[in-house]
Amino acid sequence: MINGQATPLITSVCYVRLAVSELHASARFMSDVFGLQRVAEHNGEIAFRSDDRYRTVSLGSNSSENASVGIEVWDDKALETISKRLSQLGFAVRDASAAECNRRYVQSALLTEDASNNRIDFVVRPSRSGRRYFPTRDAGIVQFHSVGLRTADHVRDLVFWQAVGAAVSDWVGDITYLRIDGMHHRVALYPSTRNGLLYAAFEVEALDQIMQNSYFMQESQVKIVQGPGREAASRQIFLHIEGPDGLIFSYVNGMSKYGDKPRPARQFPLTATSLCEWGSESSDVPELSALV
């Protein structure tokens, strides 16, 4: 218990591990273009920082073994609870080996998949850094913020996330925004015909940095997938850009807090204005488009 409230099972989205076809070219993009700090190359993966954590992004060879989303768990007891809950629901789970934990820079981990076969790592004590975050390019990034996941089995994936303590803040059509702390959401589920990470989002200091990065990407001839824009449900300002192998990376700012007073999840229609109040649209990514 903390201040009379139950201890949470999960506390943050702490990293993404990404499989890419051109490892070193992709690494240059992450540091020189997107603006993360390269920190290490270990066991065939290149790690990057975006805040006080030792790494929040790792790039590896183009293999499904190198792709996963890391979710920080309160402690080992919470990890055991998650294992039991997911097993009872029919999800396959296993404890990570010492080598797998070392590769993920964590003390212990539970490796599993949601119903769409997205690889999810529930991890305890991800490594922090004693040094100040200092990127190659000043993109204004202050922290790794959230992820969007493609879901090919929306109903079962929602069961998966609710079992580990996530709660629905809002829907846009069947797009589901899930909160795990005081913010509107940290995980968003996007109905799709395939699985995989849709985007990894990084918070920047202010709207100024959203606009500065927008102009920088245009000058650098990097494709802007959508934005600058503002989500109707979360009030978050965003800029989605296309990175290596079609992976989407996002700059975000201004997400609303959920608030202390509980409320029912709101339903927004799947329209262009629900996805972006400012009118930006994505023509190339179906999951980010209004299909009505």
C-alpha cells in the first residue's frame, strides 16, 4: 500500500527494442536526425538514451527476437502476480534468463506476448544512468513517453492489458487509450490487420520544439507521417515522422492528466477531427487514418 492506495503492478513504459535491416545507418538516424543519445553497443544491439534511464531504445538485427516493448513493474512480487494472471488467461509467459536480462539492462523480467503476438517484456529495476542525458542533436527531448501498438485481436489485447493493471481512458472508434499512471495514456491500441509497434513517442519541452523539429525534418527530407497536430481525447500535440524500415517515431507534448476523480471512458467517433483537431491527416498509415 502507498498512502492508503494499492501498489500498482506496472509503472511505466520504459523501452522499445527494434529490429532493423541496416543497423548502423539506423543508429545514425536515431542520434543525428531524431536526437537521441547513443550510449552503448552490446550483444549486437545499439542502445540510446532519452532521459535519466540508461537506455530507452535499442536497435538490433532484423529479427523478431530483437523486437519488444519494455514495461516497468513495481517489484518482483508484482511480477509474480502478472505471471499468474496472464497464465490463467491463457497467455504464454516465461522468466527471462540471466543473459536475456543482461541484454535488456534489467534485474529480472517476464517475457510474454499479447494476443496479437506483440512481444512484451515486464521488467523489474531497469538500469538508470548517473550521467546527464546529452544528445548529439538538441531536439528538445525530455523523456520516453508512450507507445502505440497495432492490434490484430483488439478484444483479447484489451483483456491482456487490463489484467496487468492498465485502464481505459478513452476510445476513438476502437482505438483504445490505456493509462498506467496519472497521464491520459501511455499505451494506445490501434486496430490493424497486422501486429507490431506503430510508434514510439518522446516528450519534448514545449510546442516550440514540435515546430522546430517539423521544420528540421522538412529540411532534412525526412517524411512526416502526420502533424503537427493535436489529439482530441488526450489534448496531446504530436509530430509523427518515418524512421528506418518504416518505423514511426513521434515528438509529443501537452498530454492531459487523467485527474484524481474517476470518470467513465469517453467514446469519440472515428473521424479525422477525433484523430487530429488541427486537421493534419495521415494518408499512408491506415491505423492513423479515419476510415469513415
